[in-house]
Amino acid sequence: MAHDTYHARDAGARLAQTLGDALATPTPPNISYGTVTATRTINGHTRLTVTCAGTTLTDLPCTTTCTSAKTGDRCLLLTANHLTTIIGILA
């Protein structure tokens, strides 16, 4: 009977750890500014290369409002869950 108690306790501990990991607060999205350094279209999808904080990010996806971006334009980048997307071109 004591053996069953240990199994139940271990199962409860594993369940608590699993639920704790699953219900952890996600990191909030990060907004940053960048400068467009290159544009290219692949199969009808525009991809932009951007310099942000001294780092070059290549072939970033963008929203449809950003497809007319030109080299030198300032842009707004949204990073969520390790995916960066260009969401706006600044005037």
C-alpha cells in the first residue's frame, strides 16, 4: 500500500510540473525599429533584409502594407515566439 502512495505522489508531482510548464506566462512580443537594406520577391512574397541594432536580419516576412518598402526606409519589427515580422514602414 505504501508503494501505491509513492506512485501517486510521484504522478502528482509530474502532473504539477507539466501543468506549471504549460501554464507559464508567455513572453510578451517585442517591438523594435530597423532600416530596410534590401528587398526581394520570392514566388510573389516580398522579403526584406533589415539592419536592426547593428545586426542584419535577412529575408524577413512582412505584412502587405510593407511590400512597397524601399532601401533606406525605417521599419517597425514585431518579434513574437522567435519569429520576427515587419509590420510597418515609418514615414
